[in-house]
Amino acid sequence: MTAVPSTSSNAQNPEHPQNPQNIVIVGNGQAGIQLVDSLRKEGYTGAITVIGEETHFPYQRPPLSKDFMAADKEPKPLPLRAEKFFTDNDVDSRLGVRVTSIDRAGHTVSLSDGSSIGYTTLVLATGAANRELNVPGSGLEGIYGLRTLADAEAVHARLDTVRSVVVIGAGFIGLEFAAAARKRGLDVTVLEYADRPMARALSPVMGNWFAQAHRNLGVNLRLGEGIASFIGDGSGQGNDGQASERGHVAAAVSTTGETYPADMVLVGIGVIPRTELAEQAGLSVSNGITVDSAMRTDDEDIYALGDCANYPSHHAEARTRLESVQNATDQARHTAKSILDTHDGGRDYTELPWFWSTQGDLRLQIAGIAHPDDETVLRGNPDGGKFSVFCFRSGRLVAVESVNQPADHMAARRLLAQERTLTPEQAADLDFDFKAYSKAAAAGV
Ligand SMILES: Cc1cc2nc3c(=O)[nH]c(=O)nc-3n(C[C@H](O)[C@H](O)[C@H](O)COP(=O)(O)OP(=O)(O)OC[C@H]3O[C@@H](n4cnc5c(N)ncnc54)[C@H](O)[C@@H]3O)c2cc1C
């Protein structure tokens, strides 16, 4: 059954016999909260219940590895919406409660507080969880992940007391944190087993440029060197000076046998999608919850979106799972229309993926999806820290990566969204007016 806009005056009481509609959203992160917003904007007046296992008011994750770590600012979370949003939109928001199972036949979910809720449409916006390290010494105190506000608060508190930091993994979060720690004047070593940073998402030319940029900041970036083990301080004490069976981390040993002093360690080795509920409910799962291009799972009353969802990507020309604010937000807008059947165009999700990462003073922006073997063309001035890399596949522009070049990024988004291309020669030619060209493309000229 598909939910349709309700006209009931008892919209907020899902148990009310005249108002059987209740859209239940599991997860109150970027995707879940945007979905609430979009459902109301699309005219849905029935009940909405949002369930989030974290106890905090819904907040934005991106600042946690950036401004939140600054020494000179109070670490305050940025809310995803003002508190008023939830009352204005009649949202039944449950914090600190986990959905433990789904009864698809009965159309109910069970909660960790022992209650259950009926749904007409269920949406899984469960996000992702940090991938955990499993090397000797991983259980020592002072080794952190960074996904939640609770993680960020623990890391921030620790930063005030340390001198040397080791970061495991030169992905976006690891490098954002490394740059923030350097800004505090700390000794920072980053261990990365690949031969360049952010290798999964960036062209080699941009990845190599970032490697040098971080070294220029004073980061001891060790490429081709993974983590082998951690050494404890043997004190038998944890962060708080209290007795701890585990003891506290003192050093990291890399796969090449080097030892790096570590008063604390940040592990940033990627995430795994939160698919446990979907699996338990017998939904199809493969690197995320499998959805169609309307964001629907193989149960017609259950949708999934954001970090946890694996969808057929028009731009990647393959099934994919993305981890970004844009992805969560645009998929939420699309899902609202799919649930309410209010798509004015087709039901296929085709939004262009884009992403940003702020590493110290370097602002990286990516439009489209690059592959490591794409042909690349450089435009701008890498030595001056302002340039873009245009990625071509079979002669077609597929992605543009920009550093401190927001105008290129915006132009690239306009162009790629229209599926218009340009030649590698045009991309390289600084006299070619890329901005005007992309504006004309967007205007259909
Ligand atoms: C430190 C950090 C920095 C980032 N920086 C950037 C950036 O610069 N740019 C960018 O584009 N993206 C960035 N991201 C990624 C971006 O924040 C995510 O892609 C986005 O938050 C995904 O939204 P989501 O709603 O899918 O998942 P989430 O935001 O993870 O929300 C999912 C929520 O569901 C809850 N949940 C899961 N299972 C259950 C259950 N069974 N019951 C109840 N609740 C449940 C989880 O606890 C979580 O709160 C960053 C992420 C992190 C962690």
C-alpha cells in the first residue's frame, strides 16, 4: 500500500480509526530529517514518526571533523533543524530509542523501549557505522572513531591534553581531522596503506596534490604504510586517570615496522552501511539496502535512502552507495515524492552527485563521479592552490574536482546535470569561458 496525503484532522494520531496513515522513519540523521521536511512540503498531512537511537537532538555531522575540533571555538553541534520545526510540522520525534525489528506482515516496528508502532509506509534512513580496526592493541584507551556527536565530544576533550596524534586512514574524515589537529599545533602522523590519499574517490592527480598539501601543513603522511598494532603505555590507566584493564595507547606500529608515538589515535578507515534491520526483515541487501530508482526496497511499503541505501546510479552507470549530505538530501526529496506519488517528471532518481571536504584552508569540491583511470585535464594553478581537475571517460566529461575554485564547481554542476560535455582542449584553455558555457547549457542554449 502506498501512502497518500491525508485530510484527516487527526493527522497526528496513527491509532485514530479515521487516520490509518503513519509514515515511520528509522533514523533521524540528514536523510531522515530532510524526508520529514519534504513530506510536509509535498502536502502530506498524515502522521510522521521519526525514531533515532542517539539521544542528541538531530545534528549535522560534517562539522564534527572540522570546526568542531578547533581549539578556539566552543564545540557546539549544529542542529539539522530548529526545535520549532518538529512542533510546527507535527512530528512524533523519538530520541534515544532504537528500532529492533520489523514485522513486515503486521506492518509494525518494535522499539528498544518495549513498545511497537504501526506503519503504512516505513523508511530506513539508518546511515552507516564506522568500520572498526582489528589489530593487536585496538582495544586500548585513547583510540577513537568519529561518526557521532558523542565520538566528537570524546575526541575534542582528549585533544586538549595530547601532543602526538596518529590518524589511521587518509580518507576525507582522517585528513579533515589531521588538518584540524595540525592547526592546534599537534604532531600528526597519518598512516595510509594505499599509495595516495582519498584514493577511492579522487583522481590520482588530485590525490597526489593533496598528499603534498598535507605535508606542507606539517602532517607526517605515510603512504603505503598500514597499521599493524598499537602499543600500550603499561600504566593500567585510562583517559581519566582511573584504573583500566586495557591501559592507554602510547604508540602505533606500522606495517613497515616503524613506530610512531601516539597520545591518541583517530581511526578513519571508512564505514559500513547499517543494514541489520533490513537483513533481519528479509529485504535484499548488497553493500547497502537494495532499492530501485524510486528508493523503494523489494517490499513496496518500505523505502531506504542515504548512506544505507544502494541504488541504481544514473551518473555512475552502476549500482552504487554514496556517503554525502547531497546524496542524503536529494534522495530524501525524491523519496517523499515516491511515497506520495507526486513526481512531476519520472520516478527515476537522477540527481547529480556532488560533495565537499574542508581540510584546513583547502576546500575540495567534487561534481560527478570520477574513476581512477579517467583521463584528466588540469585547469588553473595548482602551485597557487586554486585549480580544477576535469575527468573524462571515453571523451565525455564525467566529473570535476576543484580546490578553492567554487566557480568551477558550480559551473561543473550545471553542465553535468544537463549531461552536456566539453572537450579536453576547452577544459584546459583558460581563455575558454567555462562559466558562461555552463550557464548557456543550463538555459538550454
Ligand atoms: C565526521 C563526518 C564528517 C562528514 N563530512 C562531510 C562533508 O564534509 N561533506 C559531505 O557531503 N558529507 C560529509 N559527511 C557524510 C554525511 O554526514 C553523511 O553522508 C550523512 O550524514 C548521511 O545521512 P544519513 O541520514 O544517511 O545517515 P546518518 O546521518 O548517519 O543518520 C542515520 C541515523 O540513524 C540512526 N539509526 C540507525 N539505526 C537505527 C535504528 N535501528 N533505530 C533508530 N535509529 C537508528 C543512527 O544512529 C543515525 O543517527 C561526514 C560524515 C561524518 C561522520
